[in-house]
Amino acid sequence: EAQVTQNPRYLITVTGKKLTVTCSQNMNHEYMSWYRQDPGLGLRQIYYSMNVEVTDKGDVPEGYKVSRKEKRNFPLILESPSPNQTSLYFCASSLSQRAGGKDTQYFGPGTRLTVL
Amino acid sequence: AQKVTQAQTEISVVEKEDVTLDCVYETRDTTYYLFWYKQPPSGELVFLIRRNSFDEQNEISGRYSWNFQKSTSSFNFTITASQVVDSAVYFCALSERNSGYSTLTFGKGTMLLVSP
């Protein structure tokens, strides 16, 4: 089954404790992206990756890191989480984003993160 | 700059009523793509439809229909004979080319509550 998977689905942690949220897709997609969803603010892009070893900042990159060493995986790293990073996080992938945006982004199930 | 406005924050209807969710967008591009996603209470984001800027033909899929009007920069979504299972947050999104790649911008969503 074609899908985007994220782990963990739920995470409660404390301020300053490094964590990684994994994202994997099995569709051979070039493009992957991370979003956060907050009440009243909708979905905002954190980082994206056009292909392996190519990553760039989205609208709200502060406090996050990413890497793209393999095509299928795009982990999101919070080196020193803070309470304002409490949010619902989504990973997404699409075939490409070079074709003028025509390729649909498919989303993972979401990771609900709480930072105390 | 691109912008997507979903002016209706929340809509409540009774089962079997028809309901229209509004989406107004702003873009300077002549080539762009519009999307609708559904987020049920379980939290995942489900792709519903993609429409390109050159195709103004309305689309119908079962009880769902979409009305794209370039003249008013709108891409409205109608659910006919709504059902309780339609209760969800619905997001409209715009993708346009940006320096050789594309970004996806979401509206803030409309929460639809369908009561029995």
C-alpha cells in the first residue's frame, strides 16, 4: 500500500530533551516536507526536500533540523524542544515539486507532540 | 505572494442539508493548482481533489462537487445531502511555481459539523 508513515504518533517530552520524528514514504517520491498544524494558524511548512541531500527552509524552520540521506526517509529533529513546539506535525511527499506544483502532496497520519 | 482565504471558520448543518465551503485565493501566476483536503476527527489529512488553473470545468464526485471560477478567484466545495461522516475540517490549498519549484499554501480550514 502506497503510504507515508510517521513515528511516533504521540509523544510527550520535556524541554531540552532531543527528539526525532521519523517519516518514510514508499512511493519513490522526490519531494518531502514537514508541516506543523496549530489552532488558528492552519498548516505551516517547516522544511522541505526536493531530493536526496537537498533541503531548504519553509516558513517556520527555527528550532528544527532535517536531513535527507535516503530518498524514502526524511526525519525531523528537535535538538532542544521548547513548549512552543507543542503541535501536530505532518510529513508529506509528492512525486516532484518542479513541475509547477501539479503533483499532489500526500500526508502521513500526523505526530502529536507535547513539550512540557 | 500567495494567499488562501477560507472565511468560514465553522459551519454547522443538520444531516441531509447541502453545504458549501468557500475558498478564495490570490496569486499572480497564470499557472497554479488548487487542492482540497479533509481532516476528520482522527487527524489525518486526506486528499480530495486537485484542479489546475486552465481547467474551469466543474467536477462532481458522488455527493461532492467543486466549482472553480477564475474570474472571482474562488474554488468552492459543495457537499450534497451531508452526512455525519462528513464532519471534519476541510482545507483549501494553493500551489504555484516559485523560482523553479513550488510551494503549497493552505487556508486556515473550515470545520464542518454535521449533526443527525
